[in-house]
Amino acid sequence: MEEEIKTHAEVVGDVGVLLGFVKQMNLPELLDRHIKRHHLEQGLSLDWVISIWLVYIVIQGNHRKVTVEDWIREKHETLELLTGLPIRKTDFTDDRLTIALRHLSHNECWNAIEEDLGRNLIRIYELPQETVRVDATTVSGYHQGGEGSIWQYGHSKDDPALRQIKLMMAALDPLGLPIGLDVVEGKSADDLLYLPVILRTLRCLCKLGR
């Protein structure tokens, strides 16, 4: 009697390469310093949930939460092998991803992560720090907006009839690597946005400026 052999195939793609970069950046450890685990929380820690979710976003070009769980199921054994961690079906549900986003939505937490990550990348890759460019841009789209939303009408070079958000970014020149980013209401004036991102950039570079 011949033994029946069952096989299971997973398409690895760029998962291994991107998770390698995630580890090299020490992203899970960095996130763990600023996102404290709740005493009732079970399963994969949020630092790894966020890290793997970022890999998904880069590969799929899709930031929607609803499709993440299916992708994790298709790469389950690959992800467990590469991370060395057990991954449950419930680790990437919409509710779990919402909790992760809620942590990142707090300005103090986000800014601390941004500064630590910037210092880490500069140290690892020995990036030049002589010139930092700070600039604002807008992103417009068909969004409802309204009270409490960052999608607002404002001065626009694209289409004034569309609501927009405003991005204020500081990036290392000539690489263009973002080390400071603020996402604010589309109606915000540029001149009030420069100083906060410049001060955070100086803290990231561990330098004084004027």
C-alpha cells in the first residue's frame, strides 16, 4: 500500500527580503519600547503585527484591513518560519489591526517611534546628515470629510473642488529618506507646520540647529 503524501505550497515572493529589512531595522524591538502590551492581550505582540502588516502593505500595495487576514493565511508557514513565532488566525483580524492603529494614532507614541527609527536608520546605514529638506505637499481625493476629519477644503494646486490632507515632510538629501512626517488637515497653513517637524528632526539627528 502506497503512503499518501500531502503537500502544501506557499508563494514566498518578497516576504523573506522585506522581513529581513524589518529585522535589520530592529523595527519590532523599537515598536515594543513604545507600545506596551496589555496584560490581557494574547497571541502575537503588536510590534510584530505592525511589522508584518507593513510587509503586506509594501507587497500588495493595499492598506485595507479587510484583506490582511486572507494574506496571512496564505503565507502562514512562511511567516512562522521567518519570524520564529507562532501566528494565530486571530492575530490579524480587523479588530486587532484597529487596536494597533489606535496606538499609532497618538502623537506622542508616533513621534517617539519616528525619532527612534530615524536614529536607527542613520546609524545602521551611515546616512549623510548635512542637508535636510523640509517641504509641504497636499493629497486630494473624493472623501466625505466633515467635522473631526483631516480631509478638508484648502488652497490646492490640484483641484480646489476636492477635499485634501496636507503632508509636511523632512527628508535627508540627496537620498530623500523621510525622517519626519506630519499629516494634518488640508486647510492648515504651511508656515505653522515647519517648526514642529524641524524640531523633531533635530532631535532625531541629535543635533542643535537654528
